[in-house]
Amino acid sequence: MAGGSNAFGGGDEPGGMIVDINVTPLVDITLVLLIIFMVTATYIVSPSIKVDLPKAASGSDQAKTTLALTLAKDGALYLNGERSNDAAVAKFIAGSLPTNPDLQAIIAADTVVPHGEVVHVIDLVKRAGVHRFAINVDPGATTGMTTGTTAGGKTGTTTGNTTGN
């Protein structure tokens, strides 16, 4: 019993009680659960609408907005991830503008969507009262194209700001 050992097995005596908590199994289980959550999170975050965005070297990231418009390959219009039409978009904007006057529309279109359809959507949001919009692009350099500077925004979108009509 030399060296300050106690009667509960603090020393080298066989048959003593173990009074320390072993946290190794707890740490092991926690790390396994962390790895499982990290792997499954990549499947949860995947976008629901697959769109092949055009590439632009001058693109920039854009903050999330409450008005995300997507034109799919088949010409379908999606509002915030749900299939929609022109009347529903105009109604949503009319309901959102009083609470958020700085509402910005993010317009994404597949590369095979005709230019006229994109212009139609831009005109739709402008007529509904949204004067700030951004065209969503894939932020990668394309060959054979000249690059320019965009007004505002961050990587991932080419933005436009209109006033008036």
C-alpha cells in the first residue's frame, strides 16, 4: 500500500474495483456516427432539378434568394424547385415584394433552352416588379470567349440590375 494507493484498487493489487470511466468506446461510436453523417449529407444536398448550366469565366457566387427560377431542358419553369407557370410566378412575386422590396431573382436555364425563353422569364420578373436579377452560370472558364466584368454579385452568377420597366 505504499505510494498512496487506496483500498479500492488504485494500486497494482489484483481483484480491486475499477473506478475510472473508460471513454474509448464512446469516442469510437461518436466518430463512426460522424463519418456516417458526413457521407449521407452529400446525398441530401444534391439538387432536385438537374440543369446543365452554361459556363462563364466572369461568374460569381450569389447568396441564396427567395426567388429562384429554373428553366429545364423540356421548357418547364420551376419556382424555388417546384414546377410552376407564369401566372404563379407573378402571384408569388406580388406576395413577396411587400415584405422584401430588395427581392432578387436568380434565373437558371439549361444550355439547350432557347434564348427567347430566358428573355421571357426576365421580362416576366421585371413586369412583376423585381428589378434585380441574376443569370445563374457554372463558374468555369470557357474557351474561345472573351470575359467581361459583371455588376455586383459573387461567383456563380452573372447579375443584372434594371430600373424602370
